[in-house]
Amino acid sequence: MFPSFFEMNREILLEPGENSFFSVDLQEKMVSETVSIFYHPNNKQIAEDILKNERKHIMFLNQFYKVNLSPEIIFFLYPSKESMEEAFKRPLPHAQCCFVPIKGDVSLVTLTALISSKSLNQIMIHETSHIFFHILTGNYEVDNISQVMPLWLEEGLALYLDSRYREDMQKIIANRLKMLNENNTDYFPDLMDLYTYFNRLDEHQEFGPKGQMAYAYSFFCVTRLIYSYGIDNVVTFIKALDPEKNINEMFFSFFKLPLSHFNETIKKLVLNADERMVENFYKENFKNVD
Ligand SMILES: [Zn+2]
């Protein structure tokens, strides 16, 4: 155990009452300048991979956002789902669960060693994208349910960026559209309602069907926004966001389009999608991703 670490990072490891995400299984520690990984002795190789790759992701995101950030990030690499559940003190939806609860200047990413080396990079850039977004926008969580920045923008960006490490994006695009179209009877995500944790409150399980739809919808919103206005403009918009400013007004002043109209455009795009649209959407946005 690491008493000094607990002292230093009390606010992220301890919820206001008592809940620490730390586990007794995390006996080893590996550090670089700004990244620390706590892991089980059996998972040294994965910990090394995380340390090596995280540098690459941070460099990429600095280039993407044209900034020079070196965020302090702590990884808890649990040996099993059970170990992670014990640390969270509740059942979790799946073994690849990752969270970035940000408190203060330190970000915590939690994951299990069951992750395949293929999905490791995808998950790492996704979570690191959340960290950059929080730093750049001043986003913060309110009562563990809501946050001050639109979640469609944050999750959509993370999904846009993690597509670098996903294979067969065309199929993923088709599947996401299929899900949105098949399940729209009682719920269709609306950008104006996506400020919270994807309405998970009325679902029994995190990342249930509504949450999945909201993720998929967010992906199309951000990808379309970037396609229509260019990465530079979207990045400038993100960097101009501020918890004190009204997001609808900000959106309108940057894109000369009310957020509600943009929402209607995306809804139409998604509802009218056919095979050709999938193919075009893939070609336009992901074929030449370097
Ligand atoms: Zn995410």
C-alpha cells in the first residue's frame, strides 16, 4: 500500500465519504514523468504497454488540439473484473469498464488487465481524450450525474478519436446507425437533453440501450460537425467553451446555426441512412485517417 500516495491524492481516491477506487491487488507501481500505473505483479507487461503508449496518445492529442498539455494521469489496472468491482464496491457492466473521475488536477483511469492489446490503445486514447476535454473546457461533474459541458460533444469526440484504433469503421458506422433506427420507438437522443450521463438514471444498468444510443448519436454529431466545419474550427470552438458561457449561444456564434437545427440535421441523416450513406460517410470521414 502507498500511504503517501493516499495522502497526496486523497481527493481523487476518496469520495467525500469513504469510497476509494484503490484495491489491495494493485501492489506494484510504475511511473513516468506524469503517468503512474498501479498494477498487479502478473500484469507488468500490460503496465509497460500503457506507459509506453500513453506518451504517444498525449502527443497526438496535443497536436490535435494545438496545445502543449502534460496532464497527470493515474491508471489503476485491476487484475480482474471482480477486483475492480471490489474497488468500486458495486457490480459493473463489463470487464473493460473505464472511468475518468476527475477531481482536482489529477485524472484517474480504471481498467482491467483482461483487455486485449488491440482494444488497449482504443480505450486509452478514448479516456485520454476525456482528460483533454475536461482540461480545455473547464468541464466538471455535478453530483456524479450531470456535468457542465454537453456530453454529446465530449463522448462524440472521444469516439471520433478512438476510431483511429478501431478496425472496420464502415461496419461500426452501419451498426451504430442500425441501433439508432431499430430502437427509436420510445427514445431518440436529443442534443439538448444530452447534458447528463446519457439519462442512465432511468436505466437499471450503466451503458444500457439508451446510453448506447446516446453514444452512437454523439459519434454522428461530432463526426458531422468536423466534416462540415473542419477540425480547426471545431477545436477552436472547444477551446472557447467555458462553464460560465451558454452553450447554445456559443454554438450559434461559432457555427451560425442553432443547436436545435444541427440536431434536426443529424436526426434526418441518421433516420434516412441507407447502405450508400454508410459507405459515403465512411469514405468522407475515416478512409484516410492517418
Ligand atoms: Zn467516453
